[in-house]
Amino acid sequence: MKAITANRLTDGRVIYRTVEGQWSTDLAEAERLDSEEADARLAEAEGEFGVAVGPYLIEVEDDRPGGQKWRRETIRLTGPTTGSTHRAA
């Protein structure tokens, strides 16, 4: 299955397109799409210039990113993989 992801325009957070055509930060709420309907839904999402930046399709397995880019999408979802680089002076 596929889902649509993007970054929210106002703060850059990762968001997912829901069945209702809204956006959520929760991957579990993302609409699951088969290949036939994915491109049409993506075209709708690309037209929402004031909400989402750079929408694209990702593979989803259960409630987690899947496919070949699962690691990248997991990092986008959960945040940086290292601690802070700021050091106390």
C-alpha cells in the first residue's frame, strides 16, 4: 500500500494525507492507497499550495514506512538519529 506524505508549510513537520483529504502528523491516520488511485490522490495533494510542501508517495506496511526507502521515512517520522551538536561554552 501507499500513502501520501509532505511537509507542513507552517512549521516543516512531516504530515500524511488522510481519507478525509486533511493532513495529520500521525502515520496511522494516513489514507492507504493502491497503485491505481495513488496518482490521482497525489495530484490533488499537489494542488494544496497553502498547506503541504512537496507531497509524494511512500510505501506503507501496517503502521510503519516500508519499501526500499523505509529507513529514510522512519527518520523523517521520528526525527534526528543523533543527539544535539551544540556544546556548552
